[in-house]
Amino acid sequence: MGIQINDKYRMNISVYTHEQVLGHLDMVLKALASKGRYTKFYIGITNNLAVRASQHERKSPDYKEMYPIYEEQEMIVAQDSFHNLERDAINRFRAGVIHPETRRVMLRCANSQEGSVAKNWLYVLVG
């Protein structure tokens, strides 16, 4: 079956601050958590969504969907700046998605690293 790439939550405008992207990612994670279908998520960056989905499928077949969140144009912001966005997103959401009333973890973050080499797509994988 494979990991499905779903553009439902992709930001369509090309210029954002990293804080705006992280705010959007926060809303996406809460929306995904509220569905009750997933137990974990993974934040990543890549230059090729299809190739990265295929790699995740081989390594972690329990992930079901990939949601591209934001594509940063290389000519607008330096790649190392975008690279920091992944690190910042992982650090911000490392505790997972917490239900505001029960304080129960609805989705846990599966990232174990602080990021990877510079890329231009931010995505979230859920399973």
C-alpha cells in the first residue's frame, strides 16, 4: 500500500517566517491528533517528497501518510536557515501533541535526532 502523500495541509504562499510555519504545523498536528487514527508523528525535511516517502516506507512501514507542510524557495532564504526550521520544529513538538484538558499525549513525536542536512521541504509523517 505504501505511504500516501497528502497535500491537504500544505501552505500555499511561498514567504513565511519560521514562527508562522511552526504555528501552522501546530494546527496541523492538533487536527491530525483529533482524528484518533494515529499514535505518532515524525517531522522531517527533504528535497524530494516521493523518494523520502519511499525511504520511510522501507524503514518504518507503520507510518501511513506524509503531509507536506511548507516548501521554502532556495532563492528567498538560505538553505541553512530552513535547515534550522526542522530542528526548531522537532524541539518545539518533541513532547508530542497534548490534549489541552486531560493533558494526555494524543500523538507522540518519533524524532530522535536534531535534524539532517539542508533541504527545502518540511513535512510531517503520521502513523
